[in-house]
Amino acid sequence: MADVHSTNKAMEYECVYEANPLLPKRPSLDRLIIHKAVTLYPIYHPDWNRYIVTSRDLKLATAFIGAVAYHNYKIIDKVKKYPERCPKVGTI
């Protein structure tokens, strides 16, 4: 859920947009959570996926999501560092 948290935090700035083409440019927290649940449910639920999820699969997925969250937090740091380039919408 770190990617959901970091994306939601980044949406507090009007100059930051969601890069995932399956989501709107400025998704709400509810939309982010629903998207995550809908996309992950078929992968991990045995009625939808006959493939056995291995430890290696989980490590790769965790690394990917961690990289996404890290990238999002770097964007937030950049926006905070140069506030004149990006007006703040929400509060942190």
C-alpha cells in the first residue's frame, strides 16, 4: 500500500499527475484503493488464477511496488524543494 499512500500524497500538488494509463490523471484515494483491489484480486485468488504464487513472485512484486513508491516519494521531495514551480493544493 506504500504506492497508494505515496500517490495519494503526490496528488496534493496540482503539477503532479498519475502515470498509470488505467487511472485518471488525478485519482482520488478511493479510486486508488479500488484500482489496487480490482487488479490484485484476480492474481492472488485461487478461483481466478490457477498459477501458484511463489516466494520469488512475491519478492518481484514487492520490489516493483517498492520502486514505484520510491519514485513517487522522490517526486514529492522534488516538488517540496521547488515549491515555486508547483503550487500546493493540499496540505502536508
